[in-house]
Amino acid sequence: MLSAGVALALGVPVAAWGLMGQQNYDGLPASELDYAYQPWDIGDGVAAVVGGLALVLAGAGAAVLVRAARSGALDRRWWGVLGPLMVVGLLAGVGWRILTAGVIGANIGAGMLIIFGTPVAAGLLLWAVGRGVWLATRGHGGGGAGRLGGFSPRGV
């Protein structure tokens, strides 16, 4: 299940990046456009194939995790970790395309993404890490021993 979760969390940003394509201003050649960050030298066709493969990988990971949650093999509370990670991945994939978009003048989308997207992504990432640590240390039963690193937070 760990590999399915990793496939889902890493497949989403790559799929978003690859399937979105380069977002350059139409009408001028790429050499005359301004970039906040230079895009990778990867053709749109290759990026679309990589994005499609990543989408299939993420879909397969999600299918395995949904099946495991339905059968009881995966505690459903872990979706509180995976959901925010998928949103952060989507923000990262789309955000990279916004940051590398070729424009005329200032890339206002890049500035807005940095100002608003960074705190949202950081908050979601902190939530996912905190929730994951809490679930991993508290056990899966909800009323378990409550042990953290061998020490009980409830006393001896």
C-alpha cells in the first residue's frame, strides 16, 4: 500500500505538468518571450506521453488504495493524508507550468502563484505530515496504546 500511495502522490504532479503543456503566449516565437523561470527543454509530445503514463500510474495507485480501504486493509483516516498530498501535487504540476509560461512583460500568474499558492501548499503539506505522524504513532485502532516512540503520553 505504501507503493500505491507513493504512485498516487508522485503521479499527480507529473500528470498535471505533462498534460497541461507549455503555456506560452501565442503570436511570438519563444525566443522573444519573457520567462520567470526557463522551462525544461522537453517537447510537448514527450511531456504529454509522460503525463499520460503518470496519470495511469496515479489512477492505478488510487484504485489499489480505494479497494484496500473498502476491504478494511487500509484505515480510511489515511485519506486525510493522501488527499492534501494530491492537492499539493496538483498545485506543483500546474504551478510549474505557470512559473515557466512565456509571456510579454511580467508574468503576473507567477507572482500570484508564489504569493497565494505557496502558503496554501505549505499548509496542506504540514497538515499531511502532521496527520501522517499522528496516525502512525497513535496506531490504527483509534483506542490503541497511544505510544509515541516507546513512551506513553498518558503516563506509566
